[in-house]
Amino acid sequence: MVFAILALSALPGFAGEVAVLKNGFSIRHERREIVGDVTRLYVNAEGSSYVDVPTSDIEHYESAPDLPSSTATESKTPGLATYARKASASVGKSIQTPVDLNEVVNIASGRYRLDPDLVNSVIKAESGFNVRAVSPKGAQGLMQLMPGTASQLGVPNAFDPQANVEGGAKYLRELLERYNFDLVKALAAYNAGPQRVEQFGGVPPYYETRAYVARVVRDFNKKKVAQKKATAASTHSLTAKATTTKAHTSTSKSTASGTLTQAKASSAGLSN
């Protein structure tokens, strides 16, 4: 999960560290910075790949153990949301291969013809991007799959980020098709179950479900508005640049025309 923050406040970098999170995960990184209320962990030496984690979610830092050469190579793979899989009880032991949540979401969204922003909004509302999240009712993982639902979707381990997002995206697509692509009904069914949506003929009168639907829709719309503004700004910039170039070209032609007229006048004077 990457946050766009304008002001950066740097902390001294510590090469080869492990950030131990309160949820039991560990993220190996080369250096770190404070970015607003999150800590940016750069997972490769070049700084092209990093992950933003709420500072309050970090328990402490430890020196990173030496990694096998194959793992060290993988850590250089670019990715904006690189989280480590569940770490072993002792951080001193080997850290498992990282997963790129952006890539996971994009692949699953493409497979089930969903907007990646919608899937990300659902994940944000469901688990806050906590791979090990468990609800009081027993829903598990990023997209909070109930054990029975996960089994029906062919997800053997709901705490596996890739399997969880694949299953959740598949389920969301099924619900959208079931309700003729009515996003509000599909989201309500994702939260409260299809039987409740059909029982009440729409969003159930549950505060939790209504708040959930509103939260996902609001976050999704916010992403789209930001994209629209960015596109408009880019178009305006290109238009302004084209106008400036055109004006400059027109001025150059005018100057050249004036020079040619003067040359003709001077030639006429000489002939007289």
C-alpha cells in the first residue's frame, strides 16, 4: 500500500535491517524514511522498490540475517507494495520470498475483469492490507474470506496473499454478475452474504454493512476522481505546450515574412 505524501522527513538509513511488525510480519529493507505518519522501507539498494507501513504498526527493528544469493537477487525486483510473507518465530531465521501486492491485485483483477482500484478498495475496507487479519466472525486474510467460502473458491490457505486475492476477486466477480453489475448490491452481499441481500431486496438494514458499502464506494470514487484530475492536468499541460510551440512557429513565420518583404522592397529600390 503506497501513500502519496508531499513532505519527506528522513531518518538515518540502516543497511540490512528487518522491521518487525505488530501483526507478526517482518520486512527486510536497506534503509528507511519517515513519510508523514508512515515509515517508508526501501527494500532494494537502488531505492526503486519500497513499501509504506504505518509507523505505529512497527514493533521494532533488528539486524537482518544474511540471505541466500537467490533471495538477495529477488529482493532487487521492483515493486511498490512489497510485503514479506509470514515470518518465522525467530527473525534470525531465513525470511521467506516477498510478494508484490500490486502485482497480485493486478493479475487477479485482470483474470476476473475487475478494476484493480475496486479490488484495492475492498482490501482496504476488509483488512487494511493486513495479510493475517482475522475478524471476530472468523473471516481471514486480505479479502476476509470465511473458511467455508474460501473452500468453495478453492483457496486452501486464506493467509496466502495471492490465493486470498484470487479467491476474493473471483467471488466479487460472481456477485457482480449475480446482481447484474449493481456494485452496491454486490458489495453488500460480499459483506453480509447474498441471502441477506435477497431477503431485504437490497442492502440489509445493518449499520456495519451500510457503513462498509459506503466506505468502499467512497474510496473507489476518490481514486477515480484523482485519476481524472491527473489526466486533465496532463492534457492541459500538453495543450499548453502545443499552443506555445504553435505560437512560436507562427512568430517565426511572421518574422521571416517581414524580412522577405523588406528584401523585396530593397531590391525594387535598387532597380529604380
